[in-house]
Amino acid sequence: MLYSLQALRAFAAWLVVCHHFMQIFFDFNASGPIGRLLSDRGAVGVDIFFVISGLVIYLSTRDKDIAPGQFLLNRALRIVPAYWFYTLAMALLLLVASRWMPHQVFEWQHLLLSLLFVPAENPGGYGLYPTLNVGWTLNFEMFFYLLFGLAFLVRQRHHLLLVTAALLLVSEVLGRLGVLSRFYNNGIIYEFLLGIGLGVLYRRGLVREGLWLPLALLGVAGYALYHLDASLRLLHWGLPSAMVVLAFIALEPYFRGNRVLKALGDCSYSVYLIHVLVLYAGWFLSQRLHLNPYLVFAFCVPSIGLMSWFSYQWLERGLYRRMQGWLQARAEQGGGLVLSRVKY
């Protein structure tokens, strides 16, 4: 386990939380330098997530004999239950209170497509977003996992070549021709490959641990992210995000063994899923009771943190262990897939 990546996952998740606070409470029109920075650049947390995802998936599966079904089962059990739970919670919120939520509309067909990770136009009319809006990133994640899992059908030395070719085919050919949704014709999908590239460097011992050089790299990446917008997302945000991830890996000695950072990283997925629900509830209260938005956010932050910890313990980790035990029992009785103990 790389504790530096746990810290970075937590940072990326909370960066997205702050970005969506600016969206829900101020419609990205907050004043002040910090407000503008979070409005304009907070979404880069997603790019950092994608790079980390490619890196972790590569390192956790390299040189392991994994069947495609085994890999996809592990990924599904890691991602799907919590996402379905909070998607259904969002659907319930829309059924009850959509008239008070700007641009939010509920449709049963759209909910079904959202649960199946199929990109579809949101009934609110603002793009290819699922019922739980942040789930658009999971549509990319699940598609990447599908391609990565199927690549296990070939020899491992051809694995990365096949994954790269598949992503190029999907985005540059099938996406452009309309065979698959235009959703996948997006340069952000290649950020998974940047993460895999970092994994190759790390595995070959080419990432040198240190302090000043990684800090300098962080400075360069931060400067680029501050001055570049998302018009060319892979180049402007993807590459700097990869530099951030590389710098954090090189700073691993300064993070290693920190249990607090590990816990924050563990909860980051639930933070990502929960925060929109909490922020919408906070926004509704601020509108009804005429409360200061920043005061409401000060209450939202610990609420998100506490709820995400319980979510990780009971919904993510607890359910995964129960499924592991159930599948282990079935395998002992008559064979079948068993969930891997590797956390990826």
C-alpha cells in the first residue's frame, strides 16, 4: 500500500467537494480568489482520481494470474453497491424535492440507465449525467475496468498494448462514428493510461524517493493547473495531475505508516458519493432559513466525513467481506469465483 496515494485520494475527493459547494451554493459565481479557484479548478480532483486509478489497477494486477471474470467481479463488488445505494438515495430525494432543486428532474428510465452505467442525457437537460451526477466519472471507470479485464484474455506482455489500443478504438473511432456514445469521445479517458505509465515507472524502480525534487515537481504542476483551463483536458489537467501523482509517490517516506491518512483515503470513495446529497440538503436549509452559505458548509464538512466513515465501514468494507465469505463457501462446495483479498 502506498500511503501517499491514500493521502492524495482524500485530497482529490475533498477538492471535488469544495468545487461542488461552489456550484450548488453559488452556481460557480462565488467571489474572492479562493472561491474562484475552487470554481474554476476544483474539478481537477477527478483527473487526479483517474490517474491514481490507472496506477493502482496496474500495480495490483501485474504478474498475477487473474481471470477476467475474477477481476471484473472484484471491481463490481468494490464500486457497485455503494454507487447503487447513493443513486437510489438521490432518486428518492428527487422524487420528494425536485421542485426545489434547480435543473434536477427525475425519470425512471434514466435511473435504470444510471444504475447500469450507461451514459444518457440527464432529463434536466444539462448533459450526459446520471441520476447521481458525480456518477459520470464511474461510467468512465467501469468502462476502463471492462477493457482492462478483457485484456487478461491475452498474454500479459501484450496486456498494456491491448488496453491502449482498445481505449483508442473506443474514443477515437467508435465514439466519433457514433457506434458508442459520444460520451467516450473524451480525452479524459486517456488519463488512466497516464496512471498505468506511472505504474510501469514505479515497478521498474525509476521513481526516486526524495523531498526537494518532488516538491519542485508539485510546484510546476500547481502552476500549470492554476494557469490552464480544461479546454484541452488531457494536456492541461491530465499531464499536471500525473505529475502530482508522481510527486506524491516520490514523497512516500513522509506519508508511510500514517493511519489517519490511510483512513481518509479509505473513505474517499464514499466522500465522493455522499457529498452531493449532503450539500443539496445544506443548500435547501440555507435557502429556507436564510443561513450564511459558509456557515452551512462548516456543518456539511464534518457531516460528510462522519457519514463517509460509516459508509466505508458498513457499506463498502462490510458488504465486501460478507460477499467474500459467501463466495468462499460456494467455492468450497462446488467451485466458482472467489473475491480477491487484494485491495484494488
